[in-house]
Amino acid sequence: MAQLLQHLINGLASGTIYALVALGYTMVYGVLKLINFAHGDVMMVGVYMGYATAFALGREARASLLGVAVVFAVAMLGCALFGFLIERFAYRPLREKPRLTALITAIGISFALSYGFQLDIGFLPGASPRAFPEIITPTEWLIIGDRDVVVWNWQVISLLIAVGLMVGLQYLVFGTRFGRAMRAVSWDHRVAALMGIPTDRVIALTFMLSSALAAGAGLLYAIKDTSVSPLMGLYVGLKAFVAAVIGGIGHVPGAVVGALVLGLVEEFVVGYAASTWRDAVAFGFLILVLLVKPGGLFGRVAAEKV
Amino acid sequence: MQTPALPVPESRPLVPPSLRGVAPVVVALPVLALFQWLLGGADFASYLLSVMGVNIILAVSLNVVNGMTGQFSIGHAGFMAVGAYISGVLSLQLKEVALSFLPVAASDQVLFMLSLLVGGAAAAACGFLVGLPSLRLRGDYLAIVTLGFGEIIRVVVQNTDSFGRALGLSGIPQASSPAMVYFWVFLVVLAARRLAGSSHGRSLWAIREDEVAAEAMGVDTTGYKVRAFVFSSFFAGIAGGLFAHFVPIINPGSFTFVRSMEIVVMVVLGGLGSTTGAIVAAIFLTLLPEGMRSLFSALGTEGSLAQRVDQIRMPIYGVLLVVLMLARPQGLFGSKELWDVLPRWLPRKRRGLA
């Protein structure tokens, strides 16, 4: 029973991190109908920005509350700028081309980033993983019984940050003018443009928002894993992507539910079966969901109009 | 559908129509045998040629799905892995077996062919299993499912004792030879070209151009997509089987997402839908790293640079994809074939059905 509770907590903790990354996939898919394959790698770039900032701050400054805030702010803002550049120079010129063209571009960017960062030329960090500085020192936050169930402080902090960001996002999408514009572009970007919505700006802002969320999630992941590596984006990105598809890509609450479900499924496989099967289970689960509900749990399969 | 009667040429054809399908194979075999004999014992040359041939098979077969049918599979290395492991394990089991009515060398080749075919069939069966559910979905979902399939295969191999887990499978008889590889290259090119001009092929082109319109015209879109998928995964399995029989060891690291992406880059670079384009791109991208390596070591500057060619290759592929999509999204050849883009004074193939 205690073991079950512990797995439940761990699963939810990793699920919330997936959820933040998955939200980025889902928002971009919502406005552009593009699977942004490079999203995970943008996240990785953000984590390296946070890593560099934490080092620049020094040992004392980065462990303070203000220091942590600076690390997060630099990574999220830097990543937003990076996402903007990718959208402006790689995706925007292809917007009216067939969708496959943009998908191939996204895969190309993902490849260039994750393998480019493995080189050790100039400022690039090289292939080997590096220890992420302890900006939040892991301590036990809550202990139930005789260490039967342990809740770590980073689990609580990442849950709080993740929930805060999600609530903020929900308000942004459903409670503001920008959110309304975003939903209009997602519905039909040509008609939205005719109604006077600056579609280019909305799409660029969506990209910046999703990249910033990814950077935040990536930092939480790095704190949990205590390491950064150029390939982390590829793997976390793929998992988050699977989560977004399970929830129904383009559906904001669906992405969160999908991510939590995926986090739990993975945790239970690791806990009760074998950890080596974890990656296969995520994809197997995806194929299973797509077989039963081709649009994901909450998505609808729209009939194609001609 | 009845086609209007065409004027029949008076002259008798060189090859009777019933044998026309077999004729190229009959011509190719002695050429390949000669080629093998000329190559003799050049180890590195025959290794490089074999790698190149395997890449051509992979690129040409992936082109049937990604180019001709307009779907997007990024798990080709997964099918290659199925072929490699199934045929590798089978060859290991059959190592001691010899067919008594044949000389030893011939018997080895027969058994090798058998395990290749079994590997190819297993890959085709996987292609069918993956294709059937996912091809009902739109193109981008297929991309994810094929990617997931590739990962699942890798994890399964890593967790199975008879596949050697993460350490890999070694001691597979080195039965492959450049002649064998190029025999299969020849078969896949022949099959792909004949497919492109057939009524099956026209259905595939129709699906690529507009799936809804194709369906409205009575094309069984799911059926044709699955068939294209099975075709392509069969040859990927064969390529994997060939690969397993000339490298010293196969391990899951040879069949990762990176490998799949390499094949995708070949197809996209050559031109989506162009068989000869895929061949040219496969040859170019196999020789490019080798060329860079020898260039760097010849220059003598920084010995480390020559060793890092493999590392530098990957980001360059990524940038190459992005630049290609921005500048020339149809790839170098588009869906044209080599003879359509040759200069005017060179002999051209007549336009029309291939």
C-alpha cells in the first residue's frame, strides 16, 4: 500500500513535468497544425541557458530564492527568443507549403540542435552529460511512517510551479484577448486574418510561450535528474509528445491528462515490471490509444473538408 | 478498363513478352559475378561497396512510402533491425547445417538466401502489423507510430537474450558479398521502377497528390498504403539481413532513430518520388564522410578532425534538411528520374510509362 502511494507520487511528479512540455506541443499544433519536432531540443537549449546562468551567479547566489528566479527567468526569456527565431526563419516561410515540408524542417532543426550540441567546438558543450548545479537542494519534505513514503521538496516545488503555469495558461487562452485571437487562429487562420487578427504575431507569440514553458519544464527536469545532456531534449520531448497525442493533440487539458497518465504508467512499469521496458511501454501505450481512439482521449477526428 | 488498340510494331521484340520480367535479372547476374571477381580481396573497398548497396536498398525502398505514396515513415531502421536480427539468428542456428547435395560454398549461399528471405518476410509482417492500424490515420500520426515502432523494436532487442541484449550478436557467418548486395539492389530498383509505372503505382501517386480525391476516384487508399508499406519494409528487412552478414557484430546501436533519419535524408535529398534520385543521394551520402575523412587526414591538420567526421555529419544532415526544405522542398530531382534531367545531348529514355 505504501509502495503504491510512493509510486503514485513519483508518477504524478514526473507527469507534471511532461505536462508542461506537452502543452507546448499542443499549443503549436493548435495554431499551426504542425508537429514541432524540435520542441524538446528547444527545451534542451533552455536548460543549458539556465545551466550557464547558474554558474555565472556562483554558489551562494544561485541557491537563494532570487537566484532561482533569475535562473528560471533567463532560461525562459532566452528560450522564448530562440523559439521566435526558429518560427520566423524556418517555419514562417513554409506556412503555405504542404504540411510535410514543415514537419521535415522541424525534424531537421531537432537533429541539428541535439547533435550540434554534442560537438565541443567553441561554446558548444560536448556530448557528455554534465551535473546540473543544485539550485534547489533536495530534502525530504514529508515522511510518512518508517520512510515508507517519502515526498521530496523538488516534487512539491515542481508540482506547484507546474500547476501555477497551467492555471496561468488556462486563463491566458480562455480569459484574455490574446487567447481569443489564438483560438480564432487555431479554428481557421485565413478567416482569422480576414477578421483583422494579426495571425503572424499570434503564431509568433504562441511559439514564444510554448518555448518558455518548455524551458521551465526542462529546468524542473534537470533539477530532478541533476544532470543536463544534449540528448535530454530528444527523449523528454518524445515522451511529452506521446502524452500530447494520447490526450488528443491540440486540446489543452487533454495534454495535461495525457501527461499525468503517461507519467503514472511509466512509473508503475518501472516499479512493478522492469525499468528497461519503460520506453517501449510509452510507445506501446500510444499505439494502443491511437487504435481505440484515433484522435486521442479528448481529441476529435475532424472529417477533412475539400 | 479497355485501352484503345495501339498500332502494333511490325518488328519482332528482342525478348518474348512473357520473359521480359526475367530478362534484366539474367543479364545482371554475369555482370555482378564479373564485378565480384574483379574486386577480389580488396577488403575495405568491398566493405564500403556493401554499405553503399545496403544504403541504396534502404533509400529506394523508403522512397516507395515517403516519395511515391506521400506518407512519412521515420522508423525504417526498425524494419531493418527486424530483418537483421531474424536472419542473423537463423544463420547462427544453421551454421553447422550443410545441404549434402550441393558443394559447401553453394550450400552456404542457399542457406544465406533462405535466412535473408525469412528476415525480409518477418520485416514485411511487422510492416503490415504497424501499417494496418496507423495508416488509417493522417500522415503525421504515421510518422509518430513508425518512430515508436522503431523504439519498441530496439527495447525488445535489448531485453531478449537470444538477440544478445545490448551487447549485440556476433559470429554470424560472413556470407554476404558485394555481388549478393548488388543483386538485391538490382531487384529493389527493378521492383520500384516497375511499381512506379504500374496501375498499383498510379494509385500510389494519386494518394500522394490528394488522398481525398484518390478515395473519391475509387482508390482503396488504406489498402494501397499498407501494400506500399509492406513492400518497403520487406526490402528494409533484406537490407538489414545483408548488413548483418558482412559486419562483425550487430547491436541495437546500429538501428536507432539516427539511422532512420539518415535514410530519410537520402530520400529527401534525392527527391521525394525519384528512384534514381534516392540512389544518387545514397551513394553521395555514403561516400561523403569517407571523402571528408581522407581529405582531413591528407591535409594533416588536426588529426582529431578526421576522427570527428561522424560527429559533425549529424548536425550537417539536420541543417541540410532545413535548407533543402526552404530552398528546394521537392529535393534535388523532384519526382523526375535521372534520365529526365540529363543534358539534352545525352541519350534519354523516351517519355511515357516506365
